[in-house]
Amino acid sequence: MSIYQPSINIKYDLGKAELFNMFVPNTSQLSIIASILEGILKSEEKSHTIVGPYGAGKSLVGALTGTLLTANKRSKVTKQFIEDVKLVTPSMQSIYEDLLLTTKQRWLPIAITGRSGDFEDLIITSITEQLHEQGIEIAMQTEAKQMQAVITRWRDEYPSTYQQFTALLTQEVASFEESLLKEDEQTMEQFKSYYSELTAGAVFVAQHEVPFIEQIENISKQLQRKKAGIVIIFDEFGRFLQSVASDNVNTTMQAIQDLAEFVNRSNNMGLITITHTGLQQYFANTSFDKEELERVIKRFVEHRLESDSATFYRAAHKMLVTDKSYEISDAYIEQEHHNIAKYNLFPELTPEEREGAIIKGCYPVHSLAISMLPALSNTLGQNDRTLYAFLANFSKIAPTGNRYHVDELFSYFYPDQATLYAVEELKYYRLAASYKLTPTSMAIVKAITLLNIVNSLYLVDVAFLSYALGSTENEVQQAIDELERTKLLRFNIFAETYELYIGSAVDIATVCEQRKLATPITVQLREKALTQTLDTLFYLPYKYNNLKSMTRFITNVVKINPQEDLLSTSLDGELVYALFTDEQRKNNFITKIESQPSKILLYCISQINTAKFIDLVDDYIILEMLAEDKELLASDANLKVELAIEIQSKRYEIKREIDKLQQFKASQQWFSNGQELPPFTSQIQLEDWLSDKMFEQFAHTPVIRNEMFNKANIPNVQRKAAITTLDTILEETFDGTFETKGFGPDYLLQATVLKRQGYDCTDFTKLTPELQEVRSRLLQHIEENPKGKILDLFMILLGKDFGIRPPLVPLLVGALLKDRWGEMVFYSNGFAVYTLTAENLYDILEQKVTMYEYEVYELNEQDKATLTHLNELFFSTNVLLQPNRLFNKLIGWLRELPKFTQLTVQQSELAIEFKEAIRLSEVDALLALQQLQAFTLNQLQEVKRELEQFIPHIKAIIQEQAIEALGLYEDNSEALEAGMRNSPEFAKIVELWRNEQDWLAYSITQLVSIQVEDWSDVTHETYLTTLLQIKDITHEDDAIRIIVGDQVINTVSELELSTKGKVIYNQVSRIIGAGGRTLTPDEVKYILFKVLQEQ
């Protein structure tokens, strides 16, 4: 038997009979060969592409096709091939006979292998050179003209060469040139001979200036005259495409398209290209137009060639080369049949084929090793090429003749030691090699590494490893124990298989125990961990939800040893899975919940004994804590991964027990509202019960078809829409008409929540029955509780019978109480809240604020008259505003008045009482209203006028007081002159007064630095006192006077310095003392004078 040739070179192997000896026929390859032959010989599909992965046999198929096409139809090779086809697929025998035995045309092969360069030159040159080698001479279309040009150049530029040329001729030069112009083949061949002789053996090659397709057409015509055709086989065509420069892509693809189109039209040409992927992949990252690429691709018939593992299995024994014959016992064959069936090896083969081709035929290669070879070769080698190379060289690979197991394939695919340290997949092997493990342990690492590389689905357990390695189960178990100790192997409880991993240097068990001793683990932590492992965290009452167009659900939680009735934290209810560590606790709890109604919707009491796995839960909690310990994780790079594995394992073990809670077993006990229920047998039955319960508990829930608002939480944009809508409704001027346009969230909310519910703030009888009931309950509550908490109003909608989702509650409360909203006063911690906005209402609900209260009142006719008068007088409208709104506006009006007007008591008694009433309204608007009822309309008008005109009035009074204090009279000039000499401030005021300038404003600015509008009564008194001091300073004999000329510009009274004064004096003294050393005494004195002058 011939040894398998590991690779094919189209150019050198084409036509060899040995190709058929190494060919193992299979249906896929035979179909492709037949399709290509039929296209070239009998149809207009003469351009073909063979696509397939490395080693799949593409080159072999191309070489076989070319050889069959060009071989003699009566040759032994052709006849033997047809016989082989008959053995594999008898139905194809007649097809090949019709194709190969009836063709009359002579076909010549043109083989090209992965060359680079200009496509047109590559094709033309390959055709002319290879036809020349096969004894066929082709005259290129411009060859004769170029020959004549050479003769002319010799004549003009190289006379000696021309003389030698003419000496070789047997006829006149003119006659020779005339024959050339007629493209006489004999003359052209004679010139080529002369050219070689004159140029030291150089071959004449014409330059292809004629368009590419014209040259191809010229070649085709010349071959047709010779009754011949050519088949161009371009192997590694993909490599050529990758070498095409980006700026030459368009030209090259056009040439390929033109060639394919011409070949398809011709009757003596064929084109076969061989690539690893389709043309699309080669030009995916280029600028070549996608539509143009599609046009090129459509010119070729594409044939996909894939590796066929079944063919390999059937043919492997034929290729396997061993140096020994083996005797195989019946017991071994029977055991192998059992193992092959157990691990589902070779499902493509019949039992007879498994025994003949695998168990006996491939011995001593282990069956599992044979089954893995195609996948390993596909990933690590070159598919079939590597497979057959392994079989052909097996006697060298395993010269001992012993059984060849899976782990030994590791050395075959990774023979290079350098590779072992470069490939990521081999990290486990590298680590294992450093530990000096036993041979069996190393074999396990090698075997599992190979299984990982091919993504094997085998469950790797002790029995499987024993079979794969040919070791006893005891030997395998000892090796597994060793690998687990070195943290290279672990058992994955999810997949129930052993897997390689790299553990940390940290002893997790010890660290876990130490942390457990130092960390108190509460029942709440255990309950949270158990709840998180539930498969189903919610159950839904589907029938109820469909009818009400909303999503209600109950939350599932786990509780350990619950001792008292629990409070539900879910909007719609909770299902509590109650676990107990002993029987007595369980019985006591059942007795308790049977004796009194529970706030929990549903209890399920299981027979699971929590005491059995409580330690497991604690380990899980501690491991979760360790996984969050950054300092611990930093101690070892592999610790995080190992902890994650441990956490998953613990969680899986817990989950196996907890899953029993939701399996609806007959042993479970169910309780609701103090009554035991028949056990639920399925989730559907439970959900039907929940629907009935929801109809009972939330009978009057309005149907609101707005999915966004039928949730516990809504996006911020929806919340803003609700706030905007509610603010609009709460406006006094709102008459039920929404001005919202478009189809945004505001519009959708108003349409679904209000308009479709029949909402009309002027006629509440149009409301749907459900909202009628909600409004009725709200009105009943405020009548029975005229003073209460706003949150209590919200709880009506959230609670039993309604169960309305929180985002809708403030909106509906405000909308349904619109007609009573104006009769309510609001307080926060006892202080009146004039403007309770929609934002406030949503905050009250979301933050469960209890300090906000309401109070409902009824206005009598006198109240209404007073409110109307006030609104008309102060704001020029005759709309009846409610007290809190009106007083809020009055407070704003008062605060816009000057500060002096607001604070002074230098006003009439009525004005002061009016201001006090407004301030009282911040605490109690109703009491403030009662106080203002004592005012007549005239009195109110007078008070308003007095307050608004107070500043001009008080300024006149201040001016009179200042004139009197300073003595600013015309007949008091002598006293004024004396005062002016003693006081510069006084002198300036008198000067302004005499010049009829604003002396009062100057005196106010200089003495108190505050405008009259911002005064208080204290400021007023301070101003008058200071004026008197200016006047009286002229009578102080002990004052220190600073005189410039005959004018006293300033006076200083001697006094005891304060602590701060002493500090400043010491600092100034030091500065003068230090700096004065370089200054004259007069300069120092002048500096002090300037400072004093500026004060």
C-alpha cells in the first residue's frame, strides 16, 4: 500500500497516477469533480471555485479533475478511477463514463500555484510557457510586429548584430520581414531561433500591449485550430488575492471577471480556482464595491469541500501503517463495543463498521483517540492532511506497538517544547509539569487538555478516564486525589464532570472557618441568601392581570423559624416559604397562624429540614464576604476565580434543596388568612387561586391602560409628566381643559388616566364606577377626619379594595378632590403651607412623610365677602380665592414693600394689626381671616394706602427732626459757623443745606450708611442720636481737635482702649517703629495724619 502523501502541489503532481492511489473516494469529492467536468465539457459554466479549509483535500480534487480531463480517455488511470467510483457510488459511474469516455477534444493543463504579480501577465505568461513545455507554440497577437521592431533597432543601433543576423538568413531581409508581417508561424519560429543565437541564448518574449481578453481570444482560436483546449487550475488563489495592492484591486477584479466571462463563453477553455474562503472574505476590508464583487462571484460556480470524519473513520484502517500484526480477543472486542456505545463514539458507523474499521482495523490505536483525531486535526493541524499523515507515519510515532491512548496524542500535536510555553490552552500542563506529578496524573492533564481544545461534551468521571487512559479506576482515583490536592483539578457539580483549573495558594477552608468564627451571621442574612436561590421569585395572577390591564404579583421569600406574624413589604402580597430547624417550632407556628388572621397573603410550610444545610448556607455567606475582601483578593491572583468556583458550588448544593420548595409536592402545607388550603399541585393552579384572591382583595381597582404607570416605580420623564399634569389640575383657574398638544408622556397620561376614566372636574358623575368608589372613600374620609395626615389619603388608594400603583396615587387624589382642594389648609409641623405643589405631594408619598397635614373648613358669607374684598382691593380681581392662597399672595405683597414699612411700629394701630394678621396667616390662615373680618372696606383701603406711602411720609418726618436737631435755621448763622469750625461733618451738612442740595441723604449716608427704605426703628433712633452728638461736640472742652488753618477738621475724644484697640495700636506702633528708622520724623507724622484724615 502506498504511503499517504502529506500535501499536493498542483504544478508538479498534476497528471501523476499516484494521485489515484492515495485518493480515498467519497461522495462529496466525487460530486464536485463530476460537477466541474460537466461544466467544462458540456455547459456554459466553465469557471469554478473550490472552497474549503486547510487540508480538506481541495488541491487533490483540483489535481484529480485536471488529470482526468487531460488524460487519455482509454488510459488505465481513467478506467481504474471509474471502477473505484462504481465501488463507492454506483449511481455516478454512468456520469463519469459519459463525461470522460465521450470527449474528443485534447485538453492541456495550465497549473498556477499562489504566485503574485499582475494577473493578466501571470495568466498569459503561464499559458505560453506551459504550452511551450507541452510542445504547443502560440503566436501572440503583437509578436510579429515586435520582431520586426527588433530587426529595425538592430539595423539602426547595433550594426554588427544586424550584419550577423543577415548572415544567418537564407533569403532577403525584405522577404523575411514580409513573412513576419503575415504572421507566418514558421518565419516567427525561425526568428526566435536567430534571436537566441544572437543574444547568448536569451528567449524572445513579446510584450503584451494588446488588451488582455483579445490575447486570450487569440490563444483560444489558435488552440481551436489545433483541436485542443486548456484548463487553468489556479491553486492557492486566495494567497494571490491577498497580495494584490489596494490601488490595483479594481483592475485585478475586472480582469478576473473578464477572464471568467470569456471562459464561460468558450468551448475549449476551463478555469478552476482554489481558495480557503469565498471571495467576499478576501475583499471585505477593501474599498472594492460590494455590488461589483457580487458580479465577479456570480461568474464562478462555487463548490464547498468540508472535512468528512465518517470517510476518515471508514478509511483510517487502510492508511494505518504498523510494523506488527495483533491478535485481538473476543472479550476485548465485546468490551470495546460496550464502551463505544456508552460514550456514543462513531455514531456515523454501523456496528459492523465499528468492529471492522475501528476496533480491529485501527488497533493498537485506542478507539477514543481515533474518534478525536478529526476534531484535533481540524483545530491544531491541517484537517485530513494531518489525519492521514498520522496514520501513514504511525509506526514511527508509536514504534513500541503498545496501545496508543488519548493522552499520547498530546505529544504528537505538541512535539515542540517551545510551543508548550507559548500556547494559552497548555497553561494547566505547564503548571502540572512543574509539580512533578505521577505519570497517571500527567496523563489526565494531557487528556482533559485535548478534550477542552475540541470542546468535547464527554462527562469526565473516573470511569471515563479509566477507559480513555487504559488505567484501573483505583489508579485514576489516586491521580485525581493528587490533582485536587495541588488545585489543578476540581469536580464541577453543575456539569457533574472533572475539569482543570488553577487554584490559589490560599487555604480557603481554613480562611473560611476563621472568618466564620469572627463574623456573626444573622437569620436575616441566611433568609436573604436562601431567597436569592429560588428559581421563581414572583407568581402572577394572570387572569386578574389580563382583565385589569396591569401586572400584580406576589413576592416569594424564605423565612427561617418565623416566630410571629410578619409584615408584608410587597404591594400585592407575599408568599412566605417557612423553614424550621425542628418539628416543635413548626407545630407552634402552625398553631399560631391558624388562631389569628395573618398580614401575609400565603404561607407554604415544607418538610425540608433546614438544620441539615444551615452550615452550608453559612459557608456560602462567608464565601460571598471573602469575595468582596479586596485585601484578601490582592494576596493571590487566582483567589478570585477559585472563590467564584466555590461560591457557585455552594449555591448549587443549597439550590438542590431549596428547589424542592417550588415543586408543589403533596407534603407541603399551605395557609392563607388563618385557614389551611388544599395543597397546590401546579403553578397554574396557584396562579388561578391568586387571581381569585386579587379579585377579592382589589375589587375596585380602576382599569388604567398605561403600562408605564401601572408599576411601582416609573422613569423620571414619566414622573415629570405626572407632576406637570397634577400642577395644572390644582390651579384655581383649571376648568377641566388640558392644553397639552402632541403625543408625549403628558398627553398619554392625561388620555389614559383621566379622559378615558370620564374625568371632568366640573361633573364627577361621569367618572367610571371604580373611580367613583375611590372618590367616595376619599370624601368619606375627610368628612370623618376634617383634620388629618395627607399620607392617610394616599393610603386609601394604596390599600385594600383599590391597590392603585404609587405613581398614580397623588395624581388621582388631587384630581378626585379638585372641588374640595380649595377648602383645605395644609400644614407642615404646625406651620401653614401656602403652596403645596405636585412635587411636594409626590415627595410625601415616596418618602412616607407624616408631618404634612390637611384641615378642611367651610367658608360663611362673611368669610367670602372679606376674601373677595381683599382680593379685589390688593390684586384687582374679583375671583374668590381660598384663605391659604389669598394670604400667600398678601404675604408676597407685604414682602415687596420696603423693609422699614414691614418692620416699623411708627404706623397707625390699624396698619400694625393688619401686618400682624398677615404674619399670623403663616401659622393659621383661618384665624388670620377672622381678625381681618373686623376691618371695614374703608379701613382696608386706608391701611393699604398708608403702608404704600409710608416711606415718603417718614422721610418728611426725618427731615424735620434733623433740621431741629442741627438748628438749620437762617437766623442761627452764628451758632452754625461755630459748629462748622469744630466739626467737619457738621460743616459739610450745613454747606449742602445752604446750597439747597440733598443734605439729608448725605447725613444719612455718613451717619448710618443705610438707605431709609432699609431702616428699622432702631436705625431711626440711632440716626437722631448721632445728629445730636455732632451738634453737641462743639461744647466738649476736653476734646482733641485737629485744626487745619482756622478750621477744625476732626476731633478725637480721649478714652480707654479696648482689647482689640490695644492689639491694633501695638501693631501700628511696631510698624512705625520698624519703618520709621529710615524716615524723617515729619514724614512719620504726616503718614499718621493722612491715616487719621481718611477715617
